[in-house]
Amino acid sequence: MDRRKFVAGLGALAGGSALATGTGAFSSVEAGRNLSVSVADDSNAYLGIEALDDEYIDATDGTLDIALTEANATDEGGEGINANAVTGISDLFKITNQGSQNVDVFAQPLTFIQADIDSGVESIAVFLTPQDPDYNFLFDVIPIEPTTIPGSIAYKNVDPGNELRFGLTAFAAPDTATGTVEINNSISITAEPNAEENP
Amino acid sequence: MERRKFVVGLGALASGSAAAMGTGAFSSVEADRTISVEVADDSNAYLRLQGAGGVNSDYVTSDGTDGVLEINLDSGNDSIAGDGDGVNPDAITKIDDLFVVENQGTQEVEITLNKSGDNDGLATFYIDDYSTTLDGTDLTAGASETISLEIDTEGSGLTGGDEILDSVTFNADEV
């Protein structure tokens, strides 16, 4: 049984080989080609992720990290948001389609909340706020009565060169929130070709 | 069953890949980026509020270096050296250089105040020499002002125990 299988295999191989040489074709080619791929900083990559206000952004490693922290203090010494206050920052960062085709951009989550488990009182909430309300985007909302919180956002049909700007709203309460709560999380940004524009 | 599923999956992947290559574009990008936000003491926050120190620091019960700024001019403040419990009726009380406001953000802001209290209109916050109110003052990034407080109870009819001010909200809005 084993032997018969082996013979059949050889026959098929030989036939294929004869056909190829019969056409006068090359038997093999090895050609070196340059394929160069380099990693760009976020600001120059195909999916551009770039600071608009770089004092609240830590881009030292080439990637955009939103950092409203002591380690990334502003030039004037600001090390974080005030407690018992609402802080709004517009024009924080932007996402740009620096590729060659129309894409859908997804960003999630947009809402970050933490409460001090021990006390159950101190809490912080951070919302990344899309600033292009006229753009054709879709919210995926987390329904929390009596209001809704944007959980993720999808921008449809972002043409090459178009940009989406984001700001931030942060809220910490009460007075004792200093040092007890913080956001330390990540946001996922995805770009995919729009299925209708790129069938 | 398992094998068939696997084959179908491969086929879909292959055709999808071919279509993407045909347009010469990137097929998808997914990037995770960090976001970190801390709550700072008022003295280190983007809007700095800090007791000015000095002779009138007795009125500042929390100077903003360990949490938020608190100013207390009532009987609940036992730190007053002379043991006073509040401002006089029918009088103008000025308290110089009580606290500092600084813009530690990145752009110019206008400071406006929302006061609340039974007689909050009697209290006014001034910068430096009582010539300009803090309410409406612009602060460029890095600029600071030392704030004094004037309380005018003249002709108000207020007597001992009446509340003037309960809280103040400081708004810093981009100019």
C-alpha cells in the first residue's frame, strides 16, 4: 500500500515537469527584488495619529500617548486635572488618512471611568470628544439611563488626506479625588477600506 | 466538519487579500494607544489655585498643595490667630494676597467666577491693588495673579451668623 502510493506520486511529478519544459520555459528563476518597509512615526504613518496640542501628548517613542500626568507636565507646570472640576481640552489630537484609499475609521473606547473601590466616592471620568460633528459618523452608544455614553465611534468614508479631530473632557469629584483615582488605559484606533468604495 | 470550516476560512482570506493588493492600498491598520489622566493637587493642576502664604494664610484652611484650595472666614476656622469668627457687619473688610491663580495650561484663558451663597454679591475678588476684579481677567499660559478679597457689608443689614459666601466656581475658558 505504501509503495503504490509512492509510485503514483512520482508519475504525477514527472508529467508536470515534462509539460513545463515542453513550452521552452525557464526551469527556474531566482531574482532579487528590493522590498523596503520602514516604520514611521505615528504622525507620518499611513494611519496618521498626530498631536494637535503636544503638551498633553507624549510622543517621545514615536507613538501618540495622551498623558495628562505629572510625568508629562506642561511647560507651565500643570500635572493633571483639578479635582471637583470639569476640564475640557479641544484640539487634542487628530487621525488622518495618509494612505491611498477611502477608509472607515473606528476608535474605541471613547469613555473611561474609574471609581475608588474602597471609598466608593471618588471618581474620574474622561471622554474623548469627536470635534467633527458634520462628518458622517456613527456612535455606538452604551445606554445608561437617563443618558447615553458614547462607547465607540465609526467614521465612514474618510478620504485620503481627510482628518478627524478629537478633544477631551475630564471630570473628577469630589474634592478628595486628588491622588485617589486616575485613568490608565488605552484606545484602539482601526482603519479599514470602505467596503462600498473599495469593492 | 472542522476541516470544512477551515477550508472556507482560507478561501475568504485569500480573496480578501487579493482585492486589497489590487488597489495598492493598506488593507487595515489597528493601533492601540495609551491614555492616562491624573488628578493633581490644585497647586499643580492646569488651573493652579494655591494659598499665597504670608500673614493672611490663617484664612486659608487648605492651601491646595494637598488637595483643593479652601478658604474659611467663619466660626468653623479655628486657625485664626486672633480667634475672629467672621467679617464685621456694616463694614468693608479687605484681605490682601489670599491666594494665587495661575494658568498652567497651554493657551490663554479668561477667568470668570460663579459665586454662591446667601449674600454672594457682597464679596469681590481683586487682583493686586483692588483696581481690577479677577472676574474677567485674561491669563496667558504661565501667567499668574495674586488675589485679594473684599467683603462690603455696609448698609446690607446683615448681622452675626448671616452667610455671605458658600462656594466659588473658577472658570478658565479659552480666549
